[in-house]
Amino acid sequence: MDSFHQQAAMISLYAPILKTTSAEGFLSESAVMGTIVRISPSLHSDSLQITVEDRDLSPGMPPTIYEYILTGIGSSVFAVDQRGYVYLNVPSIDADPPSLSTYQLTVEAREVNTSPIRSSQPITITIHIINENDNAPIFSSPIYIASTPAFGPDRPVVEVIATDKDTGRFAEIEYKIVSVTEDAFAHFRYDSNSKKLIAMGALQPNVTYQIIIEATDGGGLSNQAFVLVHADPTNYPTYFDMNPNTLIPFGNIFSTKIPKMRKPSESIQTFVIEISEATPPHSVITSLGDNSRNDRIYYTITDGNSEKKFAINMDTGTIITTGTFDREETALYNLQIEVRSRMPDQHLYWTIIQVVVVDINDNAPIFMDPQPIRIRVDFNTVENIASNMMIGHLNVKDPDVGNNGRVQFKISPPMDKLFTINNDGVLFINGNIIKGHFGEHRVEVIACDNGNPPLESRADVIISINGRIPNLHQFTDVSPFANGWNPLEQQVPLSNEIKDATTTFTNRPSIPVEIVTTVGFQSSQQFIEPIRLAPIFEPNKLKLMVNENRENIQLATLHAFYSDGLPGTITYSMNSGDTSLFSVDSRNGILYLKRKLDAEAQNLRNDPNMNHYAVVLLDVADENDNNPKFTSNNYIFSVKSTSQAGTQIGQVLASDADKDKPNNEVRYSLVAEDDVEESYFDVEPATGIIFVKKDLSNLGREKVAFRIKANDRGSPSLFSETNVLINIENSLNNHATVRNFASRNFVKFSQRNYSTSVSEAVRPPYLAMVLPLLNKPNDGRFISCSIVSGNENDVFGISVGVDGNCELRIQMKLDREMLDEYQLNVSVQSDSPYADFTLISIKVTDENDNKPEIITDNQDEQKLFAILKSDSQAATNVTTIQAFDADTGNNSKIKYSLDRFLPDYKHFAINQMGTIVINDDIRRIIQGGHEPYFHLKVFACDSPMNSGELCSSRDLFINLIKDVHRFMIIGEHINKENFISHEKELKNAVRRLIEPCSKVMIEKVIEKISPNGELSQLQIYCYAINPLSNKICKKWEFK
């Protein structure tokens, strides 16, 4: 073999020569094994390659194989493949200390199968590891504890310093204070030079302040430290950090009053744990103990758990969550755990768990101004008219942080052709001002955050642009509407009148932002008269109700007028919508319904007539035209002959396809052929559960048949029927049947009825219960469990477990407010033709998952209004707030309160029934300089026992009313009950007559009786509120 190699070896006269594309290489810190080194830091640069030149090789000769010999500190980290590329040969690499950021790699090429074997001269390559910002700053301790004099000049409290393992700008750290308790933000600052927390001014003696300091590196990564500062009335400041072995000179560090000093032999363990805001209840977050000491020590949470969000296992020290989290309410929890011995029962040491709640994108952007937001622009006296000029600003906030709270805006088509908006919420004219900009435009603005997935909110913005602008014809007229409709009709010459330029911006918080811009123009060029605006619909949105199955009827009359108040011809037309269903009279604007509508097919029709347009929303009222339908035409159940009264047998179910209540509400009743069935059996009207009415021992039958009727609650009521057969199992025969089944291996349930309860808070998949089986076959593969009926919306699933029993699981989220009880008919069958049945009753228990909803006249409104007479005395009832909570028990018990931070709070009080009373005489309050107008915020909160309370709020505006505000509507030959049923229609009719005071309120209704005792007149006393100012209007303010 050696002689063969000697003969096959190629004669080598020259040593190979190594060359490289670069003597320096670069590799990112985040590179993985196999990544090739590049010749520059850029990711787009060429790969570093080593090539070999060999003078022994002539053209046409086969290539020669070389071995690469690597030495130097980089030889254990990098390798060279047969193509000469240098690559990373370890799973990962780190440039942060104590790791190296530069490696020297010496490469030598040696010939293979040559004679003699020659080697090249070595070359050295320097490889630089490019640092990335992969490390957040780390504080020397997650928690610091210090004491400082309560009084004195600026004084250092404690050194709070963080380090960053990265290098360069990524290791540059900036500090800031993000939170201070006791409203003492102004009393502390962080000195970046000394790296110390500084106390300023007078502090409250014997108060412990909780301060959060955030450190952010040059790449944007951050971390936080918690500082507890005790304001000591003495003049001896002390401070220390809370490392696991640090001695703590005082006990309960979270107490606002410091107890007596402990002996310096006690240590405190500290842990920092991050949990997601979406962490569900009953999740384990950490465990402090081990099995070896469970019988000697126990654990308790002594502080920091006021919201009852956590629980601890006393034996193991395992901490679990017991509630849901909202980072926007509480971002940090500090749990103080006491560890004690059992024998004797005495304190051992403290453990501090700092639980940081990490944000998820659970909040959509919120438009701060009530909708619709109105922006008005008047081009009359501004000197400089420019393209892309600003016309308004929208206020939006997102409670989330980071990308989850960064908001971007856009305008929905087609209005994005006329207007634009930037990410600061500033609205602009899109390009040059054209004719299409004039008039009133309803613009939909979308605010979308950058979370994953992103959340968005939409706002209606009404932009009204009026006035004169010069040389309008020089701009290109581009309409945003597909049909080319232009709201401008004619041109009239204009005089060269020049006006001064003034601009007024009105921006009031908590009311719609209105920007009124007065625009003028100075120029020697020729002016033209502004084009007359198109007619304006009033109102421009109309919602109607029509009963289904009606046709050839008049729906409404649409009204339009010219905004300049001058007469002119108006022609109405329907530009879009189903012309087979609707038509409009071109002369008078009357809208007609031509054919029948079906509420179940489509109950909402939208018909926009283009700009200026009126939106007609036609809500088709449901008529009772659908019978209830059972899920089966025949039901078969079994019951023992020894069953007592109240035993549940089974359930029948029917549904109604009508859209609205009460047409789709179903009630059940038993239809008996004779008195026997009716006396022994009955059905629950609401659920369809069939039950035993009296003891069956005297029935004397093996089978009983009857019918169940399902009626809806519409008028007239419709119904359907189904057949029910009940097999009566004799108790003596039943024993024989069981023995027969056992011998033949027929599987059956261990019980005829099961019952359990499940909280609506459980998360699927959840094991609800196990149904034990009798006579199970050896091979469980042939057992089949199934749900026969009662599984509304497929909430439950059933399968065979590893032990051969049926396992019932919850596979969809439960909602007690939708359905609070399920009656499942379940069957089991093996490889025989016989099946067994059982009935399972599952009660859904309540979880506090619904916040109270404050009831308003219109649930879309976010404001409440009330009035007071100008001579009201102290303790006068103002109004009663009503709220509803869909939960049960304490979870639905509502308590009311007022916002203490509003100035008008001191004048009012609210009791637990929601009644608001005034604390003082109105005259005395007004004489003290108060306006006849009050602003309160009302809170309605529930009262759960084991979880955080849920609240909702509404702004309440109270106005003083006098005769100058009241107006009266007189109804002839109409009673109060009839008026109440048409109250909304009356308000809508009046609203268009009293602009801008469009919020119509009714103070009282008086029925006038004639001398002969008949109703002669209904007097309706009203007042109106301006929804922009929230103030009551005087009658002469009405248009």
C-alpha cells in the first residue's frame, strides 16, 4: 500500500502560497454557527476568503487538495471550509466582557498526497466581533433601602448605579425617575454625575417613599430599580442596597411607619420576576421552597398583595396568580414574604418578590374629544393661502407603552384625496385648495397603534369649509367621489375687496375641538366670486324603523336647503342603493319603500346620497314570521320506576329564527294525550328540561308518550311540537339488565344523573368532570362517548380517557351572562349495538367579568345631563344615576361615588342608591361667584369579594334652569303613555328646529283634563343643551 501511495503521489516542486481578500474580518455578535466572516462591518460586504496559488499546477491539471492548519486564539472559534471561506464554528459568540471582541487566527495550508509534502507560509487574520445591544442595564441591586433626614437642603440619599455589559454607545446609560409615591415627585432628583438619588426640601416625617428609577442604554434597552426612602426626623442618614446577604436594620420595609430596629443578623432575599399582562389566574410565577424543608418551615405573604392578585402555598412557597392584570392600572407589585419555622413558630427571614407586569397591546387608541369632532374653516381674511395648510388637530392617547402605544393616523377613502393627517394628529388640506374642498365633509379618521396585532379606533370628523378664495379656477379640480359629483354649481364675478387677516383657534379640553379660521387674501390679481355651495341636507343622517313585510309606503321626507339662505331649485335623486327597494321623489325628497323587506335576511339598509348627502339608515323591525323549530322531531329518554318527584329526565331544545325579542323567545309546555302523562311529568317553560312531577312507582307502565309544544312570545304567538317517548325501567328488571350487560360486556354509566358547577373564568381546554363507566371492555379503543343534545354552541367536548372513562371537557369560553346552565344528554357505546345514556347538569358560576354600565338616554352617549331650579335648597335631589351589571351576587352589587378631584365635587354628594343631592343652597353657591353650571364625574363600581373591582364612569353636567330656558310642546288628543312610546321621534323632530342646541331634554309632562273628564291636551315642558359647551340654551339662541 505504501508503494502505491508513493507511485500515485504528485511531485511537488513549489510550496503553496496563501492569499486572502482581507487581513481583517468582521462578524456580528448575533451570528450563529456556520456564519461566514465578512471583510467589513456591512452585512452586504463580500465574504472573507482564503485562496491558494501553487506553481506546480498547470492548466488542465486536476485541482489539488490542501489541509488548513489553524493556530492562535481564534482557532477554537473559527474554521475554514474547502472553498477557503472562514466561518464561525461554535454555537454562538459574545463580544461583551469578559468575552473577547477580537480574535487572531493564523492559517497555514499544507499539501495532501504530494512528494514531498510542502506547507505555505502562515498568514494572520484579525477577526472583530461587532457589538450589538443585547444586554439591558443591570442595577447593583433590584431594590435599595435608605433613610434620609426629613428636613434640610439637597442631600444625597443612596447611590443607585447600573452597569451594561455592552460596549461603546450601547454601554452609555441615562437615568431618570419614573415614579414617586405620596405625590413627592418634586422632592427627589437623580444626579447623573455622582450616580446618587438626591432628596430636596422638606419630606413628611416617618413616611416611606417608594421611588422607581429607570436606566436606559444607548440602544434603548432599559431596566428599573426600586428605592425605599424613609424620611427620618433625626439627622443621621443611612443607606444600603438589598442584596441577598445585605443586613436590614428595620423590619417591614413597605410600612409607612418604621418599626423598632432589628438586630443586624437578619438577611433579605430579593427576586425580580416579569409576567405578561395577559397572565391568566392560577399561573405559577415562582417557587421559593423545596421538598426537603416543607415539614420545617412555612411561607406567608405579609404585604404588597392589597389587590389580592397573588396567593402562596404555605408548604412549598409556590406563588400563583389569583386574578387578571392590567399594566395600565398597576405596573409593579412588591410582595413581602415572611418565612417562619414550624417548631417553634418563629420568624426566620424575609423575601421580597418584585413582580413587573409587562405590557401587551390591550388598549386601542382613544379619541379624547366627543364625537363627531367638528372643525370649521372660514377663508375670509387670511393673507397667505398655501397648499397643504393646517386646518385642525385631533387629540388621541393610547394607554399602552412602547410600540403598543405609538399611534399612526390615516383618513379613509375617498376623503383622503381632499385631506391628509400626520402621525401627530394634525389635519391638513391635501395639496392645492380646490372647489371640492368647500362645503361640509364627513371624514372618517383611523388611529392605529403599532402593537402586534395592531388595534385601531375610528372617529367621525365633520370639516366645514366656507368663505372666499382668489383664482379658484387655477387649481385642478379633483373630486374625491367616484361619480365625479361636484358640490359647486356656478361662478359669479367678485369685487376686489381686501380684508385684514385674523386667525382664531378655539381648543377646549373635554368638548369637541372647533377650529375657526378666518381667511383673507391680498393680491393685485383679478378675483372671482366664490361658487355657490350645493344644498345641505338637514339632518344629514336619518335612522328609520319599518316593519318587515310592508310595501308601497312613505318612509320619510328628506330636507335640503342652501347654506346662504337664498332660494333656489333643489332636485333630489338617489345616487346609490337598491332602486328595486327604494325610490325618492325628485321634487319633494319623499323616500318610498317599494317592496317587502325581511328582517332575518338583512335588517339594515344604507343609502348615501353623495356630497352633500343624507345618510338614511333603515332598520327593518322584526315581525313574528318564524315558528320555533326543535332540534329533533322525536326524543327518547329513560327513567327508573323508583324516581322521585323532581328527577330530571332529559331536555328538548327549540330555536326561533326571528331577529328580535320577544319574537325569538321560546317557552315550552307539555301536551298530554290523557291526564296520566300530565300528572306524572312536566317540562320547565324556560329550559325545556323534562322532569318527574310525582313518584313513578304507581304509574304501572313501561312506556309513556306525549308531545312538547314550543311557543314563541310574539304577537300572535307561533308554535311547533315534538314527540317524546319515555321508557320506564322497572327496578327489579333493571338489576337483571345490569347482570346481563355485565355478562355480555355492554358498557354503561355508573349513574343516571350527574351535576357539577364550573366557573365562567376557566380557560379551555378544561376538564369539567369524569364520567365513570361500568362493564368497560379490555380494549378501550371500542368505547365511544358522545353528546346527544344540549351542547349549545358546541361549548363542550367529550372523549375517552386513558382509564377508559368518558371525560367531559370545556372547549370554548363560557359566558354565564349568555347561558348559566347546561343540560347535556350524553351516550356511551362499545362494540355492541346497545347504547347507554345519562343526563349531566352543569351550572356556570359567575366571575366578575362585567363592569357596571351607566344607563343614559342613548347608550352611545358618554355624558349625562341634569337640571336644578335656581331656588333649590340644600339636600335637594338633583338626579338618580342608574347602572346595570350583568354579573350576579356581590359582583353585581353597585356602589356609586363622585370624582373628588373636580372642583364642583364639594357641592354635591351621592348615596349608594345613586341619588345625587346638593350640599348647600343654590343661591349661596351662586352668590359666591360660581357659574350656574356644574361639572361632576360619576363612578359606578361593583363589589366583588375575591377580585379587583370593575368601574365605569360618566361626566355629569348640571345646569340651573329658568323660564328663559323652557319651551313647551302641546299634544292634542294624545295620552302620556302614547307620548312615551314616541318620545325619541319627537325629540328628533324638534332637534332640527333648535340648532345648535341639539340635545333635547324633557323636564315634565302634564296631562290637561277637560271639564267633562276627558283628556284635552298634553303639555310637554322641554329645555335644550348645546352638546359642544354642555350648557343649557336660552330660547333666543335657537335658530
